Amino acid sequence: MKRALFIGRFQPFHNAHLADVKKILKECDEVIIAIGSSQEKNTLENPFSYDERSQMIAKVFKKAKIKGCKIYPVPDLYDDNKWINYLKKNLPKFDFVYSGNKWTLKCFKKHDSSIKKIRLVKGISSTIVRDKIAKNKGWKSLVPNEVADYIEKIKGVKRIKKIYFKK
């Protein structure tokens, strides 16, 4: 059985993340979804809490009937080696690491992990989604419907605008 680690902040979880998970599940039997910066919330880069991000992802997986994924919190430790060791100690054993983040890829490369780089989708990122939310510009097409509904339910649009325009 092959198990993959897919790391991201998922602020918020968007359509490219969903496509990545589906692709990974074609190559592996299980996916560990590691939600990074799990201790962060209500900031410009991290407006949603770990629990909110976890719920967004779970709702998407339920609707899409995606099985074989487990979600785990991963805090920032501000030390590359400590962070890698934390992942290896606190998450189930994994065979591959999937990421499109240069820093994450660099950390795992130092530790001889089997890395699979994810190609980023032009025009979609969590930063772009947050920016569009703040500016009332067609963000809902970039995220699964369950995520858009959840963000509205928790008043996430109002939160992002408040944080965005405070800067």
C-alpha cells in the first residue's frame, strides 16, 4: 500500500487542491492531508483556523465521495529539521511527499524523501482566492461549492475583508 503526504495551508482549499488530491489518489492508496500553519488564524495569510480548514476539506471530500484521506494539523516550528522530524514522528508513515511549495520541497529533499512536485495551476491559488474575496471579484468559481458555502456560513468573507483592509 502506498501512502502520500500532501502538505498545504489550504487558506482556503480550492479547485486545484481538489484536482491534486484526485491525481494523488490515482497514484497512491491513501493521502495524508497535512494542514500547515495549523496554529494560525485571523491573519492576512491565514484567515481560517485549522478546524475551519479541516471542515472545508471534509465537506468537499464527502460531496465528491473521496475516500482514503485523513487530515492532520501541522504547526509551524520555525526550524526545517524540527518540522520534518515532527511530521515523521506525528503522522502515519508516508512513501511520497506531494507539494508545489519550493520551501517544502527543499526541506524534504534534504531528508532524502521521495518527492513528487505538483504543477501549480496558473490563475488559482489561495492568495488569489483571498484577494478576490476581499475585492468582491468572482472567487466562488475557484473553490468547490462546499467551500464557498462554508466560507459564507462562517462569515469568512467579512473576516477576510476586515483583515485585508486593515493592512
